[in-house]
Amino acid sequence: MTEREGASAPTPAYEPKVLAKKFRITVEEAAKIIDQHGTDRKSIDKAARRIAA
């Protein structure tokens, strides 16, 4: 079988340290957000922005 053109690879999960540094929140807060939102980066970023504000 051939791969579809334009198909993207699955996005790897966020690491709590990376998320915490990106939004200047604690690693504990980042880990909690990741646990709540799974691998949905868009909702993770949105939740992290709310905490960082």
C-alpha cells in the first residue's frame, strides 16, 4: 500500500516541561492540563493561555 499524499504524521504528546516553559506556568499545572486534554494541542494551548493570563 502507498501512503496518501498530504497525510500528516500523528503529533507527539506535549512534555510538561516544554508546555510550562512555553506559557510560563508551573510544570505541575502543565502536567494537569495535559492529563485533562490528552493529545489535543489546540485545547492544551488554549487551557495553558488561560492559566498564564
